[in-house]
Amino acid sequence: MAVPKRKTSPSRRNMRRAHHALKPNTYVEDTDTGELKRPHHIDLKTGTYRGRQVLTPKED
């Protein structure tokens, strides 16, 4: 079993964890409706994805 020879210092440990923080979600403006939506996701209100009708829109 591999065992570390030296203890990892807190500075080095925290440098490794510098990329672990969560980023806020990104949103893009929809070209048709102007609403904000997640990129690469289906718009559930209209049922479109990349300009094509994929789902039937929900009835309100």
C-alpha cells in the first residue's frame, strides 16, 4: 500500500483544493422569447432545442 513519506502541508493542501469551489450557473438569453435559459438545455415552455421543436409545449 502506498504511504506518503511526508505530511502534506496546509498550504499545499489548500492549493490543491483551489479549483473545488462551485461556480454560479450560466444563463444565456433565448433568441425567440428573450428569457434566460441554461445553455444546451431544452426550453420546457416552448419545447424547442437549437431552433427545432423537440417536445410538445406545456398547456397553461
